[in-house]
Amino acid sequence: MTAPNPRATGLRARSRVVRTDEDLLRLLPSAEEALAWVMRGEGLVGWGEAARFEPSGADRFEQADRWWRDYAAGIDCADEVGLPGSGPVAFVSMAFADDPGSSVLVVPQVLVGRRDGITWVTEIGEPAEGPFHAVEPVRKPSTIRYSEGELSVTDYRDAVEQAVKRMRAGELDKVVLAHDLVASVEETVDPRFLLHGLSAKYPSCWVFSVDGLVGATPEMLMRRQDSRVYSRVLAGTMWPHAGVDADELAQELLASAKNQGEHTYAVESLAEALRPFCSSMSVSPRPHVLRLPNVMHLASDVAGELAGESSLLRLAGAVHPTAAVGGTPRAKAVATITELEGMDRGRYAGPVGWVDANGDGEVGIALRCAQVAGSTVRLFAGGGVVPDSDPDTEVAEAAAKMIPIRDALERAD
Ligand SMILES: C=C(O[C@@H]1C=C(C(=O)O)C=C[C@H]1O)C(=O)O
């Protein structure tokens, strides 16, 4: 809660169009405070810190919403751009759990956005010095050593086995369990190195970096633009294995009753939580296959028209955690995660993205990501467990989901 009261300080901001087609991620000047939300070259990057807020607890979304509304309302902004994401923006990364864990909102001093080929700069407070470019060379990690995280692979396997037993006894229908892996690097890790690697290999994912949480997520928890909301729900996964080509794998995934079941829980959880906020809502009649380099997922789109004024942060708070990262029933699943994982997920599997002064914005689910802290990179991944899940297969699935970060960290260029 370090933000000064903007009303008292008379904070000014300005958004103006600039002419550059430089890759947004290459504009980040240094490893510190590298903020990003980018897909296919468009999105937002930011640096500097005009304000920061760290809510925690069960009402963290409400706290975040109130703080951001108040802060944004106090800024006198000359917005010459008028696009979603112009004007003041807060980058957001929310903790998965009510407890423990702390969430973070960061308002950058300098923000560069690009949408439909139009690039703009927003400066909060003093006008930033241009031109904008990387002033500190991007650091490549040298020696990387992996070690078990808080939940080892064998303990993860045991947790899945326990969950399967409980589900077969009828205690719950689905739970999403995860584990972590630690990469120790010789020197301080530069989040920009990870961002560059992730965006090159995963162009259809949203590449993000907020307060050290860096990743490439394929899952859009919620996009709000005026009265329209959109969500892409993913659940049900397969990954390449020898002798099976991608088309066969996609067919196998669509035909898998287990994966379709996991998927249905996730879509229903999102739709049920979102419906009360909407005057109309449409859900894909059946999932399609989203193909990524490391895995493929069953995917459904949900679109809605909002009935009221609920901001993105309020909506995210209402739908989080969907059964894509929590389970069914939700409260039982979250309690089971706490008990069987026994680790702090931090901001992994929480909403991550950006929000503007109108309460519009985008939050994905923080997946295929790692928490960077100094010379340590903590990777997280997991998957949905249902009564007919096989523990060894779940271990392999989590490993496949760690590939994006591992590749981005280990690559040669
Ligand atoms: C939990 C993760 O992914 C989630 C779980 C999925 C599944 O169980 O099939 C698929 C996509 C995500 O919603 C992860 O990447 O760590």
C-alpha cells in the first residue's frame, strides 16, 4: 500500500501515438520492473513504478478493485489515443489462494501499447525520456541446475493417487493438482530473456511478466471491453508421443470421454459463475482442439453481454478459480489442493493481465509460467484429476506443461 494519494499530488498522465514498429518486448529497458502482456506483437509493456498495491485474503479482488478505481479516478489524463489500454493501466497478478499469498497491482510510469497496428505511449507523472529501447543488454543465463521444488515429483504422484482414491469414494468430482520445479542459475535471471523465447515459440499465447511471474498462457480467464466479456476455457490435455501424428492426437483428444468430462466441469464452472452478471451469454456447443507446440487442449469459448457495471477485477474475483485450475465442487477442490499439495502456489494459476481506468482489460490464467526471484526460477504445472486419472500420466502431463519455460530458459540464442 505504498501509493501516494493521487488526488493530493495532482498526478497527470498523457497517452499519445508514437511511430515505431519495434517489437514491444524489445522496448523493455531493463530486467527490473519488466511488465508485459503481449500476443502476436500487440498488447502492453511497461516499466517504472508509479504505484503498487498488494492485497491479500479472500476479498483481495474487491480490495484491488477499490484501490484501482480510487487511484485511477485521481489521475488527470490527457488520452489522445482512445483505444482499450490507452490511459492509465495497472498490471495485475492475483494469488491463487485466499491464504497464503499476496497479489500485486503495479502501475507503470511508462507504458507502451499496440493495437491494430497503432502504437502509443502513456506516461504517468513526469514525461519519460525517449527514445524507448533496451538500455541494459538482455542477460542470457549460463549454467542451469534443476532441483525439486516444495512438492517433489514423487510426492506429486502420491497426491494424485490420493485424489483419485477420494474421487472414487465420491468425495469430489475433479481437482487440479500441481507441483513445482526449481531452476537455479549462476546469475540473476533477466525476465526479458524468458519473454523473448516464449513469444517466439508460443505466438498464440499471451506472454506476460508481472512482478517476477513470467509465462505464456493459452487461457483467457476474462476479457472485458465495454459491456462485452469473453473467456476461453481450457481443460483436457494430450501431448505428442512417438508414433502418433498431430491430427490423430487431436482426434484422440476429442474422442476421450475422460478429457471431455474434465472439460465440461471447467466450462460449467465458468459459465455458472459468470451468468449472474450477464444479460445474455453464449457457450461453444462443443469444444475444439487448441494446438500448441508442447500440448493440445480441449477449448471452449464463452461470450457474454454484461447486465451491469461490474469491472474486470470483480468479474475475475467471481469466476476464480474455475475448475480448469481448481476443481468441482469448487470449495471442496480448493481445500483438497491445500491439503494434498501442501505448497504455496503463489500467483501461479491466478488471474494475470491488465486493467484500465474504465474497468476494462484482460486477465489470463497464469499458466506455463515461473516465479523469477534473483537467480532462482520456480516453475509450476499441473493438471485436472478425475476418478479415472492415472498418476504416471499426470506426472508426464505436468512435465509437458513445463516445457515452455524450460525451453525459453535453456535456449542457445
Ligand atoms: C493446470 C494447468 O493447466 C490447466 C489444466 C488443464 C488440464 O487439466 O487439462 C488444461 C489447461 C489448463 O486449464 C497448468 O498448465 O499447470
